[in-house]
Amino acid sequence: MVLPNMDFYFFQLAHLVEMEVKHRCNQILELGFPLGGLAKLFAQDWEGDVTVVMPATLAQVYVPTKH
């Protein structure tokens, strides 16, 4: 007897819960309830990595080339 990979089912369940939370937050925003900040956070359309870039100073940008 082969047991199913439980990790697969765990990730499927986690994805289902995530999609349900996003759906409910979108409904809260559409209905206009005053939970805007938290609901906006969970109802955002995009996902992914965030790149943080520190502001560069002129001394860092201007590096004279040596020949």
C-alpha cells in the first residue's frame, strides 16, 4: 500500500485557505466595511518578492575610471 504524500495535501490546503482569505477581504472592501487597512493588505492582487534599493549618493555614483 502506497501512502499519499502528505506535503502535497498540506500545501493544497494552505493555498485554499489563502485564496479564501483573499476572497473574503475583497468582499469586505467591496461592501465598504471600515477594515480597509487590513483588508487591503490581504486583498492585494499581486504577490512576489520585494526589492528594496537604498538611495545612492553622488560619491557612490561617480567613480572615476582608471586607464
